[in-house]
Amino acid sequence: MSDLQLWINSYLAELTRINSSVHTVRNYQTDLEQFVDYFSRNGLNPPEPKDFDQLMLREWLADLYGQDLARTTIRRKLAAVRSLFDHCLRQGVITLNRAKLLTTPRMPKTLPDVPTEEQTNTLIDDIAKGKLERPSPQRDLALFELLYGCGLRISELVGLDTSDFDLSEGWVRVRGKRKKERQVPIPGKAMAALRACLAARHPAEGEMAVFLNHRGQRLTDRGARGIVKMYSIALSADSSLHPHSLRHAYATHLLSAGADLRAIQELLGHASLSTTQKYTQLSLTDLMRVYDKAHPRA
């Protein structure tokens, strides 16, 4: 095993130790394995961390551009390599993180597509009416109600245990990124759906998850995404809707109703207010759309 691979293994172990998300560790592992592969072509041994120079890293970055990868993908791969060399710097293996001298690809300023209040409520109301025959209708409805009613990430939703809820006070404890916890109020319709879901729940022995698959075990991210996609296509003929669309809708609709941006930041679990501020852009976009349709001089 090369010296570079040993340090990659050390870095990934550190990510796991500090409770980085499973998805982050998996993605960074894949990105760093590809980084090693690039420098192992033609049977060569990859350089040691201390032997990387600026030219070598620029050639690697140019190769990523040459593959016509999305800029988000290139940014993630570059972030993985920078973080790896930061780890090596902390361990005294290198004296300079040359990956930080590379230029980060610029991202076009795009806003997420957000379903309107009418579209969101119509979809969830149709699910509540049982328009589709499903084996776990109570679970499916609670899934949508909590995604939209509490603004949860899909990983946060499937990670919920029965002990995370205070049904008497109407709160849920949510474990976000890096296991950071926050409390989020549960709206009335979501609470009713949750109670029905818990009453219909048939867990496998020892299983504490709220959302279960057909085997009574914790529903996976992929399974939850599949449920959202199935309903959105079947009831709304909209294949673009995904779980994060409902989180965006939660924040945008709160802001449109006059909620404070700082409060929305806390509810979403954003570390930085700048991340939450994109919803002000969405709100302004909606206002301009209304203006263009309604004002006689538009």
C-alpha cells in the first residue's frame, strides 16, 4: 500500500471519528481513490504527500475539467483533496497545503425550484385521501408531513427514533450534520399523521426507527427518496420533486408568511445565515413574478 493511500485511510478514519456524515465519508473516499488512481497510471507508484507540487495538482485538476464533469463534482473532489492535505499538514507530514493554491471552479448562481403552497398542499392532501393503494399509507403521509412541516433533510427524517419526539409538547429532536442537534416544532397536521404512523408501526425486534421498510427495519435514504418520487409522479405528474424540494418549500413559505430569517436559520439547522439568505432571493423572485403578472406598467 502506498504512503499516499495510508494517509488517505488515516484521514477517512478521522472523518468517521468526528462524526462526519456517512455520505460525506463515502463520497470523499471515492474521490480520493480516484485521486490515487490518476497518479498511479501505467503502473507507477503515486507520490508521497510531501512530493506533490503545484504543477502535478494543476494537471490533475485539468484532467477533471477534460472529463466534462459538473462543476459541483469538481468542487467536491477538490475539497476532498484539500481536506486530505490539511490532515497531512496537521500531522506534520507536509509544510504547505498546495491544493489550497488551486482556483476553485465558480458556480453559476442558480436558485432551487420550489413548489408553491398550493402545489405542496394539494399533493399532501391527495396522499391523505388515499388516492394510491399503498402497504403503509400512514407512514407515507407522515413522511411528507414531516419533510414539509418540519423542514427536515431526508437523512434527518430517516434517522428519527421514537424517543426523539415529545408528543405532549409538540417538539422533535433532530440530529443534523455532524450530529448537531436542534429542536423543531411539529405542526398540527404533521402531529396527527405522526400519531397515526406510530400506531400502525410494526417494528422488527429492537428497532427504534420511526420510519420502517416492509421488513420492519429502518427505512433508508434511498427508500424514502423513492417514496417521494413515486407519489410526485403518480399524483402530480412531476418527476422533478425530491425530498429537498419540500425543505426548500418549508423555508420559502415561512419567509413569505413573515417569519424571521434568523428563526428560519435555527429551524433548518444552518450553521451560517448566508446559507439561509438564498430564500430571500426566492421570495423576491416570487414577488417579481406577481408584479410582472399584475402591475399594469410591468
